Amino acid sequence: MNDNRYQQWLDDYRNGRLSRRRFVQLLGLGGAALGLAGPLAMHSGRAFAMVDQVRFDGWGGSVSEALREHAFDPYTQATGVQVVDGTFAGVDEFFTRVRTSAPGTFNVFHSSGVFDYVRYVDAELDVTLDEAKIPNLKFVLPRLMEPFRKLSNGGLSAVPYDYGTTGLAYNTEVISEDEIREKGAGILLDETYAGRLGGISDWRTQCWYGALMTGQDPNNVEDLDAMWNALREHRKLLRKYWSSGAELMSLLSSGEIVATQGWSGRIATLQKEGFPIGYYDPPNTFAWQEAMFVLRGSPMQAVHELLNFMLEPEVAIAVAEAQGYPPSLDPTQVDLPESVTSLPAFDPNGDLAGRTFADPRYWNGVQPEWSKMFSRIERGF
């Protein structure tokens, strides 16, 4: 296997002579998926002699299936290193498992943005990645790495892998694009749609939107009374709070609700299935990213290779298509297909302008008071 062979596969794929699935398979079989700089085969053998597996923990379901098919299996074919799957039901439960286990028991997990990141860094359960061993980091959006670098003294303990937003989902047969752009988050307080509005049963997202509905900075809410009053008004107009992606999709697809906060990937699925559901990110929309976080005690040589493999553009694109969230790749550096650029939350400019990431220390600080207050509002008090 050599770089010329890799380039021929890449040309065949980009010219339609090779399917993406077959291309990714060939990357693994040929050991070429460590990026354009050189084949993976040169790193196999002795470099992996002492390592036969890397453990990955994720959410299970379609997301883990996408990673398995398009990243983990080809990586194993290339290196002989198995990626062993684990799952978790919630971030708090998994954090407890990691904290009470010996270093090295868990290696890489699918983390949910800055909140997970700061918790593991503060607990000293992290590592500092050797970025020189992950050359495909050059393709990753700088804006997605910035929040992590601020929390770990300029280094990285995780690699951003995909991103999305919790924006506004709406029924296009009832609400026009002009109306949603004019009203923004205020659509959730519009009495015209009383009894036909939805909302997520999550204190953080609701408080974020309470700030947007009252014209405030979500990372620096100054008028708490205004925020709480807006959430009470929203509560009065609700059809239902939803608590899962499946419930969100059911409420929208059935027409039971016509507007709600929504996860961009779930809306992408509804749109792919032909439902008349639009998606809009209001200014300061709740932006988030998912990352591959590396835990203390992990086999770093194999982990660096795995992360670089996953960031190979064609691998990351295949995963993105399967799970419905844009990859962390910079569109100004990587030619992304329409199947990715059409996803809700995708930013063609790569600067993620208009999207705001949560300040984890601010939100962790307000959690005791705000979560309790929202719980009361949710119950109708």
C-alpha cells in the first residue's frame, strides 16, 4: 500500500467510480486512513505490539452504529487493534464509573461538549493529547477547539468530532420562514399557537431560551425575574414538555405541536423522511459540540492513531451522513458533499457566527438554584 494507491482510491471516490462505503473499507484494508501524509500501515506491527484493544464508551443506538461501521471496523482492519464498545445511560452515571475505576479501565468516550469536558479536567481524569500525532487536527474547526483550550491551559484532552444546535423547529405548513425569522425565540410566547407549542424538559435549555426570549446574554443573565416570567408564560402555552428525541419527533411529525426547541440532528431526520419541518437558529442559539474525550491511563499510541483515523475527512463525512450532525471539519479546507452541507446547524463559513457555546463554569455555578426553580415552573408553580 502506498500514497499513490490511496490517491487513486480518493480520485475514484470523488469521481463517482467508488462508493463512500467501499472507499472507507479500502482505507482500513489498505492501512491508509491516517491522513494524506502517509499510510497507517507504517504505524502497525511493533507500534501496536503491546496493545490489542481500545475501549470506547458512547450513547449506543444509531450514533454508535455509525461510528462502528464507518470508523471503528476500518480502523481495526488497518491496525489489528480492536475497538471495544461500552455504553452509558447518562453522563452523571458514567462519570461516577470512571472516577471510581482504576486508570486505564476506560479509554475514550463520546462527551457532550464543555460541561463534560470541564468536569473531567477538574477531576484530573484527563490527558493532554500530543497534537503532532493527530495531523488531521488541521482539518478541525478552530472555533470548536477554542472552548476546550480555555479549560485546559491551551492543550486538548478531547478531539471535537461533530456539532449541532438546539434551535427552533417549526411546522412549515403553519409557520412561514419569514415569521420564524421575525419572531425568533419569541415564537414560543406567541398566543396564536397556544396549546400547540412544545418545550424540552431540561432546565439548562429552558433557561437559555428564557434569556433569549427576554433579550439577554445566556452566559450572563442579569434580570432573573424576566427570565422566570417568560418561562412561566411559555409553560401556559405549552401542549407538552418533551424529554427524548423520539418524543420530539413524534410530536412534530404528527402535527401535535407546531413549534418547539429542537435538536438539529433529529430535525434533519424528520426532513429526510419528508415531514414539513423547518429549522431556524436564532441569534445566540444554543450551540454545542460532541467530542472524543481521552481518559487518564489510556494506551496513547493507539488512541492517537484512532483519533487521527476518525478525523480522516472521508471517514468523518461518512459518520456525519449516518448520524445527521455536521462533522467538525472546516468547510474552508475540506470539500464537503451536499449531504452534509444541507444538514440543519451546518455552517458554510466555518466560523459558527451567531452560535453561542455555554460557559460551563457559569452554568455549573447556577445549576443548584436554576434547576430547582425550573422544576417548580415545569410543575406549574
